[in-house]
Amino acid sequence: MNATQAKDRLYSQLAASLKNMSRAVGQTADLFEQLQTDLDAMRVLAGTHAAQFMTVAAELSPEAGGGANTEATA
């Protein structure tokens, strides 16, 4: 094998590697987009759960100054 053939073979390998890397970067970008969507949904869900937790805690807490327990003792 002469030098030209070896060089052509190496350039061909490089082109295949770059093509694979480009595909992998595209897949990574798609996954990051999906991750951003999922994180936004988790943020909304966490806010909803926090609001539910605070509402229940306010209803059950006797020293909160409000809620069902103060009505019963008044």
C-alpha cells in the first residue's frame, strides 16, 4: 500500500468518525430539549405539591392562627 492509499483510507475513517459524532451531537441536542421540557413539567408539579402541602399544614397546625382547629376551640 502506498502513501496515497493510506492517506485516503485515513481520511475515509476520519469522515466516518465525524459523521458518527455529528449524529451523536444531534441526538444529544434532542435529548437536552426533552430534558428541558421534563424539567419544566417537574417545576410545575413541585409547585403544585408545595401548595397542597402548605394548605394541608395550615389546616392541621393548631398554632397557625387559622384553619379548622381554631374554629373548634372558639
